[in-house]
Amino acid sequence: MARILMITGDFVEDYENMVPFQALIAMGHEVDAVCPGKVAGDTIATSIHDFEGDQTYTEKRGHNFTLNANFSSVSADDYDALYLPGGRAPEYLRLDNEVIALVQTFVSSGKPVAAICHGVQVLTAAEVIEGKNISAYPACEPEVRLAGGKYQSLSMDQAITDGQFVTAPAWPAHPAMLRQLHVLLQ
């Protein structure tokens, strides 16, 4: 099975972090969850984003999530794929030069890269989606377009694959996104 790197951080969307982490492990894959500035055993705070009929999602404090690997020692060479969850963490993760370099290495090596919701903000900052069909939370559409991507407006439970990229708008798309990522990993 595959070895997958998850780059995450404080106030990541709870479901987009926990559900794929557990589901990929249940499928037999190995998943290392890392965060810049933190080590294995440290925790990150998560947020729960919900759709309750307002013009945008609501946010509540989620669970603590324990990291199982050290960001400082990861290398794209050691992994088969990359997963980027959403929430607020991508806002600051995209400012980290080491995160950007790592993402660029995954992309240039042709390895599968999955991003959900605001996770696409890391891809746009890395300037790796030009010409690609990319979905994300609708508020990220301008960023996708500015980075040269072709934004795909999908239902919240859908995902899209374009080459090595699997992207989706939000956590209701987990079944579709994980199924498409699993195909790329075979």
C-alpha cells in the first residue's frame, strides 16, 4: 500500500483531517501527519465547519489531533502521495517556504496530490495548478483562477481528478475524493 504525507496545522477542519487520516489507514495505507514547528506527539487544534443555512459555513472548536511524524525530517522521496486538508491552517501553511518547496517537489515528481476545501490555498501559493481542473471551497475560486487553474464548481459531495490532482469542495466529498485518490495510488 501507499505511504501518504498529510501536511496539517492548528485549526485545520476537523473532519477533513481526521476522517481521511483514519480512512486511508483503514484501507491499509500508511499516513504521516506533520505540522511545521511541531513534532510527533504534539497536538494541533481543529475546527468544525458546518453548513447551517448561513451565507457561509460556521466554525466551532473541534478535537485535538496528535501528530505522528516530524515535519523537519520529511522528504517527498519517502512518500507516494500528498494530502492537504482544509480549514484555516492552509492560510498560514502557504506562507511557509518549506511547505511550498515540499508541495512543488511532490508535483514535479508526478505523485498524487489531494486537497480539499481551503487546502487548495497551499497549491495556489505553490503555483502548481496552472491549466488544471481544480475544485475547492467556493470562496477559493478567485485564488484558483489567479493561479491559472480552471475552477470547477462541484456539489459539496463531489470530487474531481485531473492528472495527479484530486480536489474537492468540502468534507461531504470524502467518499468521492478518497475513492479517486485510492485509484491513483494503485
